[in-house]
Amino acid sequence: MATTMNIQIDWNRITGRTTPLSYGLNAFQGFDPQRTGDPVYARNMAYMAPGLIRYHNGGMMGTSERSAGLINAAARGWDRDKVRRALTPRLFAGSQRMMNIANWPDWMDKDGADAKGDGFLDADQFDAYAALCADLVRIVNKEARLGVRYWEVTNERDGRYFVPFYEDNGKGRLRDPAKPDRVNELAALYNRCAVAMKKVDPTILVGGPAAARPDLLAFHTRFVRGTLRHLDFFSFHAYASGSKETPDEAVYDRAAGMGDYTRAIAQMLKRESPRRHIPLMLDEYNISWTWQTRDPRMTNHKGSVFDALAMVHAVRGGADVTAAWNEKDGIYGKTDGQNRLRPGAHVFHLFNRYLVGDVVQADTSEPKAIVAFAVRDRKTRRRACLLVNRSNAEHQAEMAFTNGRPVLRHQVSSVGFSKKPLRAEDSKLPLPEHSVTVLTWEE
């Protein structure tokens, strides 16, 4: 027998605000013109309607013959034509866009014991790398006039410039006092890039460092201190597990933990920059930090529960932007390789259509089982309530609204996506196990 849960919504008590940037997506396929030129791909992105698109693919520094590569190796620069073709102005027209410059070309890392370099940008290549970043701004915003506003320098370099220098996987003492970490070097590189990029287009916002580890507050703090004058936003990533055997409850708990990490970083940013708000972006997250697990939850209804929880807890923790990993692929994507919508696609559709506006007080009698989140839109006067059943049992929601009844129920569960109008006699609503439900009504 389903347990009845009491849901309390106070529409007059505003606790926060979400914006179109609150529920973004990473465009893993964004550098491939064959993918971005596909009208079905474009329709799917329009359906999910992310307020922010983050262009990120670790292969961008490969030669342009590769699907994600953007480099003209002979010229030691960008393949300008491919960049323009991939970032077509018609695609993602309703979204803000972020360009992540993930790493550097191999000719800029020749130091080290072998031909592959040592993983650090060579000291004599700082100016060249800054110029390369600035040239991408020139191609995208000056030559192609694409108006990309957000620019993110490097990706997950804490894993190279900080973590290996410390014991306990980055949390302990310095391994060798004679070999300090290289965070100051990374900050100096960032500053050089930000200055060069803004000389090309002073209207852009530059940020970073797309930190891989949300827990390494020591790294975050030092990076912020070293870049504060040139840091327009701070970005980090968070994943829940490295094993598909991690229990569902633990995975959902770690989505809640992402909110705790967000809150700690937000507090740090306020301490380091008390007079200027530095926007905080959780701009990459999912269940598994390695594609090798091929965790099926990332493509089914349980992944939808995780996404909903991650977005809610990050927003409550102080994130200005979130962006899930990713829009389309065989392992993580909200759509699969054949452009078929997965359950997560419907969650992003619902969040971006109905859950932007004033966040109001929402509580449930059993928050470990049912998580509630409610939003009121001032412009449309629409109200929406999200109910996430993160348990492995069906429950019923007993509604206690004072401002009218919801008129439409949208639900993602093990049986797929459905929506239906509610009847007057629907005083208790079924919430299937591992499900996401959004109730909407108009004033």
C-alpha cells in the first residue's frame, strides 16, 4: 500500500529565484558541423530549451579532420571555417552560450620525459596560448558575429596543477616541501588569457577554472585569490560515483551533496569578493565520473531523478548556473546517438518551461523520500510544483494548496513520459518509485 505524503507549499514565501541560466546543458557534439547541422538535433535542443549551452569537448584541440577537432595543424591555429560552420547562429538561438577552451595543442607542451609532454603548458608558450584563445574570440564574435558571451579558460586542470602534489588524493600535506604545487602558475596563465581575450571583445565574460573536484576548497580559494581582478565567474564540476554498483540511495544522496559543495564555494566567493558578486556555475555534472562504467541510470528514469535532485540542490546551494553532461551520446546523453529523447530530455523540458521564476517555500512530510520544489512565474502568473520520488516505493501526495488546484500533471517514471489533466476528485496523487512529477496550473 502506498504511503501518503503531505505536501505544503507557501506561495507567498519567496526563498530564491531561478533564471533561464539555471538549467543548462553541455553540447558535447557542438564542434561537429554534421551534428549541429542536423534538424532533428536542433529540434531536440529546442525541446529541452536549456538557458545556457556549454560547448565542451576534450577533442577540440585535435586536427579538424576529427569530428570535434578545431585545429589547423599546418597553420598552428584554428580551422576558422570549421569553427564558423559548427557554431551556426541558427542553433541554440534562445540560449546563452559558453565556449570552454579545454586545453592546449600538443605543440605547446613539449617539456617532459617523452614526446607527449608533461601535462603542463610550457613556460615559453603562455603568450602563444593567450593569443590562441584571443583568436578564437575574434573568429567567433568578430568575424562570425555569433555573440558568445561566456568564455571559460581550461578544464579540470586542478587534476594536474594541484592534486598530484598532495597526499590523500589532494586533501593531505604537500608530498615534497621542495616541490610546491603549480596553482599560482595556472592562475597567472588564466589572467594572461583573460586580458588578451577581452582586448578582442571587451563585452565578454571570462571565467573558470572548470574545477574537477568540488571538495578541494583550498584549490578553489587560491585560484580565486590569484585571478580575482579578471574572474567574471567561477565554475566547477561534480559527479556522484565511479561505479554502477553504487546504490540508488547513495547516488541520490550525492546529488544532495552537490548542493553542500555549491554552498561552501558560494560562501568562499562571498568572503573573497564581498563587494562584487562572482556568479557560480556547476557547469558539468552527472552520475558517473568515468564513461567506462556505462552506468545505465544515466540514460533511464533514475537518471532523471538524479538530474532533478542535482538541479534543485545546486540552486538551493547558491548556483547561478547549472549545466548537465551532456546533450547527446551513447553513455550520458539526454538524447541517444540516433536523436531519440531519453527520460532526462523531458526533465529538462519541464524545468526550463515551468520552473523558472520565484522559488517559494516547499516542504514534504518525508524529505528523504519525496523532495518538493515550487516556482511562481511573475510574468505568466503560472505556478508549478516539482515532486521527486527518490525512493524505491510508490507514494501518494496529499496536496495542501491554498491558491487553487493544479490542472496538468507531467510525469517521468519507469513507464516513460506522460501528461494528463487532473480531475476534481484527485485529492491524492500517485508518485511512482524513482519518478519526477511536475504539476502546473495557471492563475
